[in-house]
Amino acid sequence: RNYAMGGMSSGPLLSLCNEAVYGLDADVISWDYGMTDGKAFWKKSLYESRAGVHRNRPLIVNVGTGDGNIRRLHTEEELESAGLPCMHYESDMFSMKEGIPDMTTFGNRQEMDAVPPFLRYFRCGTELEKGDPDCRTYKYSDAPEGCNPPGQVSWHPGWKAHALQG
């Protein structure tokens, strides 16, 4: 069972109520609140500390560090030294950009349609999820069933970026 909490800070509510929110049988709890927690590093520490006393002792996965701030990485070192299962996953799709097919290099729609759906219209020139031909148009449309939730705004990644991140 997967749960996600969008647009919320990791603390204090989600931190202190993690068993009520995520359940008593959680095997993995992830932190991906860089955008909403900002420089309030105590929230990440609280979130991870509370996950560490969860009765199921789940693996704590840190997804990115938001702005790459080293202070966020220190909380992982503290957790590991306390014996808590913890790992860090940094998803930087922009470093993978050169490996994504550039739709501006294809001669016609038939060639474009031959690109796998998760990569089709993802990169147009030097940009991901924007630009012509049609990368911005297909940022939120043409998604597989269940991958088109409400609340889509221009600054949020589209479904292909989420699929790439995992």
C-alpha cells in the first residue's frame, strides 16, 4: 500500500502521527519534503526520528535533499550511527537529460510515435517537459491510467518526471 502527502510539511503533524497516517505495518517511509520544509532542518530530523521509533522499524528513504544542502545529509549520518535503517536516493533527471531522446531531432510524427511512451515528448531541445514540438502539451496529458491526478501546475513535474524518479 502506498501513501503520499502532497504540499504538506514533514513536521510536526506527519512526524508525530506517522503510524496513524501511514499505518502500523509500514516497511518503508520516505522523506521528500525539501520544497515544503525549506531550511527548517529540525522537521527532517523529527520526521526521521519518529520513523525510527515506528513499531515496524521501517527503512527510511530520503528522496533528494531539496536544495542539496549538506545539513540535510547529516541527519542521515546521525540515524545510521544510531542503528536505524536509512538510505539516500538522489534523483537528478537533469543530469540524465542527454540520454533522453530529443524530440526536435525527429523528422516526422511517425518517428516521434516510435519513441517509448515514457520518453516521448519528455525532452525538446535543451528543456525537459517544455518546448516544441509538444513537450509542454504532453507534460500532463497522454498519461497512463491513474497517472493524471488533479492539482497540476506548471512548476510541478509531469508524470514522466515522476516515472523516471521512481
